[in-house]
Amino acid sequence: MNKRWPILFFILLLVGIGLGQILEIDLSGFPVICLTVTSTEISEVKENGKDVDILYSQQNGSLQKIWFLSNVTSHFRDSVKINAAGDDKTYVPPTFADNSVHVYVPPISDIPVIDGNITDWNRIPGIRFLYDDGKVHGKAVAGDVDLSGAFKLAYHDGVLYGLLLIRDDVPLPAYDISTIDYGDAVEIIINDQKIRILPGNFMNVDPHIILNGSRQDFKIVSKLQNGYYFYEFALPFGKLPDVFDFSLKIIDNDAPKQMDKSIFELLDLKVAKLTYQKPPKITLLTPEHNTVVSKPYTLVSGIVEGEDLDEVSIVHERIGTTGEKIFVEKHVVNLTDGEFHENLLLFPGENIISVVAENASGKTVVETRVTYPEGNSLLFILQWNDPGADLDLYVTLPDGRTIYFMDPESPGKLYATTKERMESYELPFEEMLPGLYIPRVHYYANNGAEGTIEGKIIVKMSGKLSNNVIYEKDFSFEKSQANPENAAPDATGNDWRDFAPVEIKLPDVSLKLKTNLPDEIEDLVTFNVSGVERKAGFIGAFGIGSKVTITVNRLIFETDESDLIEGYDTKYEFFQWDDNCQDPTITVTLNEPTTVSALFKKFVKVVVRDVDENGNYIGKEKIYWVEAGRLLTLDAREPEPMLFDGWIVNGVDLQDFDTTKKFRVSSPIFIVRRFSEIKDALIVNNVKSSTDEVRQFFNSFGIESKPVSLEKLKRNPEIIKNSRILFIGFSNLSRLEIQKLFNDYLKNVINVAIDNGVKILLSGGALYVLEGIGMITTYDVAIPAKSYVIPTNIYYDPDALFDNVALPTLAMIHDAELSTENLLDLSLVNYPDGVSTLSVAGFTEYNLPLILMDSAIVSEKTRKTELIPYYVPLVWNIKNSIIAYIGDLFTSDVYIGNTGKKLFGKFLKTLLELQERIVDSPAIESAYLKDDYIILTLFPLEKAFYEVWGKDSSGKVEHIATVYSTGVIKILPDKNYEMFAVRQLKGFNYSRLSEWKKPKVPEQVYFNVSGNIVEAFSDNLKRNKVWLREFENTEEIKFKRVDLNNDSVDDVLLFRKLKVRSDPAKSNIVITALSSDNRILWEYNFGEKNVFGFLPNYDFEKDSKNKTNECGKNVSIFTDSEGLTIAIFFNSFDEDSGEPTYSVVTCLTRRGELKAELWHPGSFNSMEFFDYNADGDTELLLTGYNIPLNAADVIIMPTKNFYAQTPPGSGRYFEERKGIYYDYFPGVKSIIGTTPKANGLIELRFESGEKIELQIGEGK
């Protein structure tokens, strides 16, 4: 309920006695206005203070209708004040929708009768014109009194009707064609038809019309009336177009037989329109004009008549302190059966309320004024002319008391002064009581008055508002009528004068009932309003404080909105009134305009049905009743073994494949969740014939496939999870068209497929998918008609794909040695028609495909060839998935050749059966240039297929070669590349790409070691020093030159003897691998394990002949199938006695990784390497002295995967174990030499000169 103002209010009304009142201003026939007044014999009407010309009047009892010609035109935008019968009202002239001449097409009931009666034109609007609205030719016009008027035109069923009112101060009618230039006449031109209207002479010559120079006896009435020519005619004219040209001229002649005339050209070739509507008519019922209210609101109600109304609105303005209009608000109203009832909040002061209605024809405005006099007083004023007369003012209040000179106060106050001939009673606004205030005047005494005493009673408002006179009335007494004895308030007689009472009325307040139901349902709702059954809408006006009991009679309404759902599918349930009361009956106290709303909740039926792709039901149908406006979330979880295939809502396939769908429920919904069988392969293609071809291919391998739309995949990529293969192919699409298809949703589809190990086959324009996800770049290729794609070079042939592929030379092709049949047989695919397609321009560094072969495009006509360096098939291994691009295969643009059939069939079969294999990634240990060749050394060295890739200065990555190698690759690139990378291949699987390596030009360096300093020189004479490095805490350094990184440049192994150790258990020998460019490659602490319980104290062999500090017999370096091996032995000595304690031999890779190690309880004195059993592996031959055994010994040990100690005893780290060979010679101090011979035979030489040969068997 609306409770905006919690206080009571009053309306100030004047109950008139014998006063006239304007009841209605009918503007339907503007500029002729029909006025209805409650008075008789009205002879004067004013507009804005000026007299108007009354055309006709009609008396009906106490009501009088007056037809007058307005002084303003329809262009006048301000309100016009009418004064008649002592009453004032305002109106706003109606306006047409545009400036055209509007010819009204009336219904039959409004067709005028041609009888000279202006009332027949009351419902047809027209045009008012003044003398300055047109152009005058000839004699000047002496203002509106000389030439002005109005005209109206109507058209119905081929007849043109007209009404012309022309004011003329000197009428001189032209009665026939001979006098047309010497008298008054009218000329109308419609398109090319000229109509002349002659008034006749009003005696013996009738008015007539001349059409195109010929007199026509059409129906016409002409008369002179109150200074106006009155023409009324009906002219059969034939069919008028909806829009036509129109001209109107008025010929005015003021001197007979003289060419002293004025031609008033009002309209010249003006656009005229047939108008099938007229501006709306508004009848304002409340509030009355110039109403004064005591509280800040009023009920605005009325009736609007009109066709096809665009809008009806209430415009509220107020009058500012300086008299200007100030806009407050505009409120659009809804009509019920043409009526409106709206409550309006008022501002203090004068409020202007305008009701505006518009349609295609024009606009009508009705205006009224309401005053809210907050802070003002009601004044009753008595004035008279003779000071000798003593008159008294009496005002009887609603409660029966009378304010007069004996009881002058409360409420208000009476001011009396006989000397000034005036008394007044002022009643403040806040003290007013509802009811009648009756003013009376008593002639109390004559104190010298002469003649007739004349007086006036005035009722007005005063205060913040300017003086606003409500009521004013003259009266008189004869001097002898005074009577001081008859002064009681209830007295009567000829010494009293009574006046119209002023009523302070408790106004009625409006009650409206409404619901939140749609119109067709609201029409079914009834209310019991205090025992009377009513429908929603305006109920009526009630006195303030009235109590009204309202019951909603029916609480539930059910309807059938959807044809798709059986039975009732929508229901409305009452749940509360708008004050939150949930009882269907409420009692309302009306202290203000009140709207009571019965609120219903809307519930709609939601039916959910699951079907398969053939429309068969899956499971039971589900039915929900959902409150309208709620958000309903449904999941489409696939019933096994099915996949979700889209939503169908109310019979419309949404092409929406999201498995979770939200519905904002506002009306009944019939939802179908469609499912289809899961297939091994999903096919996305834009050409049906190509799709059929793909399906046949899959079927040949026993793979069931299903076409699916790209949009479906984008919306629901999860459906891919249960498939093995996703085929995407686009035929006959431009790059721009494919780009439009590609977006983040398609990226997501590809990512889901990759994450779930689905194999992806791409054909035709689908290559752009790879560009879209950043794997490749592409370019457009124009392939001429009758072209063949023929393989020319095979890089790599996993699984014997190319066993049956013939490779013709380019010379064979160019020399036309191959016939068309040969080309068909050799081709992968051929293009019968010219086509534009995509080809690979380049790859991104970390998404390189498996490159299998090169091909060439051959034109049958010219035999010209164009090499396609990255032609199909291309294969990418990504995560658990495989992506294969198969060119334009299975598109509508190509035919597959005989070679293509063999190759692609075998390729796709292998791909579909392919299992993932992990391939170790190689590293490029070195890259250097030698004799224009690039030498790449890999680590680890492994016999395998390798792809070699190059990167140029722009960053572009290109495939160079695919080779089979043991790990040292020698290539001759056909262009300059800055860096190289490789990856290992195993079948269709491949490793990650190695790090990029920039090749160097080998520049040998020469080393010099002295003390703790290492120097490098660029020349053998050691004159040009390249670098110098000093090692701290180093007592002595021995070195060995060796190429540690296979870059054809020697590096250096440094054996550093430390000065100080932080821990005595730590080794005092550190092996440092130093590169040729002064980088430490690795370091190794030699023999640091405590095997025999002695602290390590290694020392270098003393060799007086070695002046270069190069290592001698302690270090052996060899290369075999395992690569480079570094074998080192050092003897450890007792710090006090200097006697040997133990020795260690260690085998390291060139990267410093431990391969083998042997601990020996005594010293070593020689070491050689050889393959004693010819198995391809290198062994070490060692000789030494075993202290516990007091014997010289000989040892043969492997150089890989061997960690042991020699007898006797068991060490802390290594178990005593059988080596390849061990033998010893008690009592012998040393073996001074060894010579390996064939078939495992070794010669030993002793200090005594004795030699023996050992046949190495299994060993001891």
C-alpha cells in the first residue's frame, strides 16, 4: 500500500449560488472551440483577455454551448486562458504531428451535413490563419479584421468536404465567373485540379464552384455571418492519393468594378496528407480548475478518446517565486477503458498539471491549476462605502459557533473597524476544520448614512501566495434597514445578507487494487471490497479515515501456456499483500490515496526428457515446478555408454553442448537432453562428401566414427574424452573464414584432446588450428589445375612406410618422360581444379613435427615443379597425444593417387595403432666447423636416427637432415645457420629437442704448467698468451692434454696436490678438468674413501727426465665404444716413513663420472690398456706390489661397472670379489714390464731378467 503522506488533508471548495461555471472546453474541432457553461445568455467570451468571435450558441436548460473561433493558431504552445460566465479556465491548443495540411478522413458518423450548421464540424480539426500567416499580392490587408479565418477539409469515399470561415470587413461577393476579378472568392488547387468557390450574391444568385474553368452544381452553402464568409461544400473529386500538393488563395476586393483587390496566398503547393486519425480528446474529471487543497497531493483523473495513442502522460510544473514555470516531472499513465486515475504529489504554491495525449495525427494538452497554500490564511473580508453605516461580519463555523464582534477569536480572529468601513476574519491554514464556513453581513446601525449602502464580500487566500480571490460578491442595503436589536447570530430579516458558503471538505481519497499478474489472469481475479465484488483497478474515492475490508476471492490460478507440455503448466498462488500480510483478507484505513496490491507467486512446469539420437526415451521423464525468476541449473551427465549431444528447449535446438546449463525460468520449459552413442572417432568437417569419405576410411580399419559439429565441440569439449581419434578437416574455406572459426573455445577442444591422449588428424584448412595454438606459421598456396603432388625425397622411414614409393627425379619430370598415367600412379594426391590452400611456412621451436619427406607440386601442362619442403604427412607428439597433418587428403578439392593410397593407408593405420615410447633426449656436447662441414658430437653416444634442425639469424627454425649416426653427426647445410639442435627418433616417437649449440671454428691452444699456475698460448712456441689461471692452496700440478668435449681442441686435466686439507680424511689430490677457454668443466677428489684404514697421502711419481710436468705412467686415456675413458692411479705413502701404504686406480668418463675403481694394498708401478678377449671392451693391465702378501701381483680389471679391492682382507666399502684376472708372485718385489700378446697371452718381465707368459683365463 502507498503511505506517502500520513496526515489528513482538506480541499477548499466554493459552493456557488447563481454563478456560472465553465464545464467543458471541447477542442475536437479546433480552431472552432465548443464551450459548455452553466449559465444563460452568455454574450461574451475572452481568450487571454481579448474578445473572440462567437459563431453559434445553443441553450439547453441551464447549460449553454458556445462555438467560437479561437484567436490563436495551433502553433501557439502556451496555455490560453478562457473567461466566460464569470469563470476562468485554461487550455492548450492541440497540434498536428507535422506542418502538412491534414485532410481528415472521418468515420461515417462524423461526415458533416452541408446545411450551414457549424456544429456538424465539431469533430473535425482544421487550421486557423491570421493575416500575417500568408503572402499578400496587390492591395495591402488591414490586419486580422480585414482578412483572417479558418478552414477544415475532410475526405470520404471520393468526396471532398470543406468548411471555410473568412473574415472580411468589406464583403463584396463575386457571384459568377465574370465578377471573380472584382469580388471576393476562394481558389483551391489540389495537384493540377483548380477549384474556385464563388459565394453568390446571397439573393438571387446561388453560390457555386468552378472546377477547371467549368461551373459545377455541387452541394455548397454560403452565407455572411457576423463579418465572416461561411462556406460549406461537398465536392465529388474521385480518388485522392495519401499525399498530394495543395494551394489555397483568398481573393478580397473592397471596391466594386475595380481591380483594387488583394490576393491572400495562404498556402502554395504545400504538402497535404490524408489523415485517418484526429488528435486525441481529453476530458479532465479531477481536479477542478483553480482548486485549492490543504495537503500536498491531488487525484488526477479523466478520459482520453483517440485512436492508436502513442503515449498519455501527466506533466507537472510549478510556478516559481518570480512567476516562471519550473518543470517537476513527467509521468506516463496507463489507460483502463480510456480512463486514468493518478495521484500527484504537489509543491507549495501554484501547481500546473497538464494531461498530454499523442497519436500519429497530433497532440492534445489539457491543463488545470491546483494551489497548495501551505502557510497561508483564509480571509473573509467585508467592505462598504458609507462610514455612517455600521455593518458587521458574521462567519458561522462547521461546529455551529459563529465568529462575530461578540465572539471574535479561536479559531482565527475577527478584525473590526467601522471607521475604515471594513471587517475581516482570518483563519490560519493549520486551524481549519472540515465543514461549511457561512459568511453573513448584518446592518447593525445607521449613524448618519445617506442613500444606499453598497458593499462587497470577498473570500480569498493570502500569505506566501499572492492574493488569490476565491469568491467576490456585491450587495446593498437601504439606509433605513438597520436594526441593532436583531444582531443575534441566528437572526434573519432584511437587515441581513446571506452569501455562498465556503466548504472545507474532507476530500475523498482514491483506492486502487492491483495484482502482479498478467492482464489476462488479472481479469479473472475478483476482490470482495466491503461486501461488493470488484475487479482490479480503480475502485473509487472514499472519505478520509474510511475502513475498507478487502478479500481476494481465489487464491490459485492455473493456465496452459505451452503447447509442448500436457495439461496445466503455469500456476499463480497468492502469497501476501504488499504490506507482507499473508492472510487473504485485510482491513485498510484510507488516510491517503492508497493502492493495495495482492501479490501472487508464479510457478511454471519444467519437463526434462532424455532421448537418444533417434528420439527414443532414455529413462523416466522428470517434472519440476519452479518459481518464475529462479535460476535452474541442470547437468547433462552422460548415461553409460553415451555422450551428450546438445540441448533442445521448447522444440528449438540450441546448438549448445555445455554439459551444465543454467536456465532463468520465466515460462514453462520443455527441455530435451539429447545423447548419442560414443564412437572411436569424431569427425568435424564442413563438406558432407568429404565426411563420408573419412567415415569409409575409418570403417576399413574397423573404427566406428561419428560426424560432430565444430560448435558442439567448442561448447562441450569433454565429449572427446571417450574417443580415440578426432578428425578436423575444412574444404573450400579461405584463411579469413577459418580464422573466424578459430577461437579460445577451439583451443580448449585441442587441449582436452591432447590431455586425454586423443589422436588428432588435421586435413585441409584445419592446418590453421596448429597456427592458432602457436605451433606453426602458414602461408597461402595457389595450386593450378591438373597438378600432382609427387614425393621427391625421403628423410625417415619408420615402419617401412615408403617401401612401395617410387621417387622419380626432377629431371624425369621436367623432360616429360612421365605420362599422365605415370603421374597419377606416382602422386600422393592430385588437384583436378585450381585451389587455394594452406601450407607450412615454419615451426615454433618447441613444437617441431616429425619430418618424413619432401614433395613437389607438378603441373601436368608445363611440367614445372615447385618444391614443398614440409609436405605431409607431419606428426607431432604432444604429451600423451599425437597430432598428424595429412594435407588436403579427404577434402573436396583433391583425388588421392595410387602412391598416396598405399602410403596414407599404411601411415594412418600405423598412427592409429601407435603406442607411446619414451625417447631419451640427446645433448650436443660440441659443435664445430671443419672443411665446410658441421660436426655435432652428442652425449650420450648412441646409435640411432637423429633429426638435425637449424636456426638462422632471424630465429626461424628449419629441418636440415635426418641421419642415422653413432652420436657424431657430420652435415653439410645448404644455408647459413647460427645454431643447431638435434633430437632422437624411434619409430614415430621422438625425444625433446636438445639445447641449441653454436658451432665454433677450432683454435688449438698450448698449455704450460708451473707450480700452481696454468697458462694457455695460441702458438706452439708459447709466445702469445691467451689466458692464465692461478690455483690457491695448490702445492704442485701435473697435467694431461685431452679433448674433453669433442670440439677438436685440446683441453687439460690438472692433477693438483693440495698444500693444506681441512680434514685429514679428505684426499690431497684433486683432478680438475679445465677447458681450452679457461672454464672448469668438473672436479674430482681422487681416492677419498677409507678402505684400508690409512689416511690418504698421495704423491706424484718422481721422474727426473720429465721437465714439462705432464703426467706419465699414472694416466692412460683411451676411446672405445663407451667413448673416452680416463684411467688414473696414484700411490699413497706413510707421512712419517715415506713407505707406500696402498694405491688406487680410478676410471672416469670425460665428464668426470666414475666408471670403475680398484683399491690395492700396496703400490702400482705400471698400467696399460688393451682388449684382451676381443669383445670390444677395453680392460686395464696393472702390475704392483701387494704388501700383506709380500708379492708382486698382476691385475686385469674392467673399465666400467667394476668396484673392488684386491686380496687379502675385506674393505669398508668394497667387497672382496673375483676380478677378471688376479695373480701374485711371493718374494718378488716388482714386475718391471708387461707386453700384451694375442689371444689373452701376456708376457711379464721381472727385475731378475726372467720372463714368463701368462695365459689369461677366467682368473684367480
